[in-house]
Amino acid sequence: MTSPAQPVKYRRIARGTIAMIMRCSLWLGDDHLLSVKSTGYTEEYVRIYLKDLKGIVSQRTKTWMMLNVLLGIVVGLCGTGILSTNDIFSPGSIALGFFCLPFFVGLVLNMVKGPTCKTNLLTPLGLVDIPALQRSRKVSRLIKELRPLVAAQQGSMLRSELLSRYDNHRAGASTAPPPTP
């Protein structure tokens, strides 16, 4: 009689949301990553084995800067409105301050979280979108964490060996005779 397979233990690496309607998360298993997209009614799972992972592609987006600009304008206008009154403790100034507070908190949190990005994992089948990784800091942390795990799954190559293979390939390509028409 065979024993049942051991359940895979997952650890959440990242989570995020897309337009407040979809929750996304990235989980690390023993030998793979699991990307989960959930709308509340449906869930989509994508499994990426570490042995198949070819690279992580991350592009900075303008979302971080645009959000900072918009929130900064609102906070600046509220601050100007409060400071332009004779009495900053008047009921109107206090109400404007309470109106401005969520925008100020959002601005500070967005600045602390850092630049936004769009992240894809490169596999032999193509690019896999990972919406849970929306900040550059999270991507850097993921790369540091995955580097030894991927090297253990795929094997690692010394830099000198990689350079010598590249040089041998280039030398072989340049000395080969041109193809005949």
C-alpha cells in the first residue's frame, strides 16, 4: 500500500490588487512558484517550475509618479486653502484638513512603497504576467530570494566558464566559412 503524497507547503511572497476587483498573490512552493488571481467568483492559477524559469522581466511604470503628482496637487490645494484663511482653526479649515488627510496619507504611503513596475516571468513558453509584483522593491527582494533556489534547480555556471563558452562560440562563428549560395 502506498502512502499519500505529502501536501505542498506554500509561503506567500507577494500580494496585490488590480483595480480593486482582482486580488493577486505569488506563492513559493518547494520547486515552483504559484501565481493566483482571484475575483471572488473565479480563481486562476499559474504554476512556474523553478527549473523552467529563464528570467524575470520588470519594467518601471509611470503609475507611481502620476499618483504622487495627483495626490500632491490635492494636498497642495488643500494646504493653500487652509493657510490662506485668517484663522486656521476655523470650522471650514478643520473640515478641509479632514478632507485632505486621506490624500496626504495616500501620498506618504505611495512614496514609502516606492516605484511601480510591471513584472513578467520568462519561461520556455513565453512571458507569464505576475500582477502581484507591482513594486520594484518587491521584485528586487524576489530576485535575491529566488537566485539560490533557481541555481539549485538548474545548476549554476561560474562567470569564467560562461565567458569562455561565449568566446568559443564567437570564435567558432567568425572562423566558419560563409555559406554557399
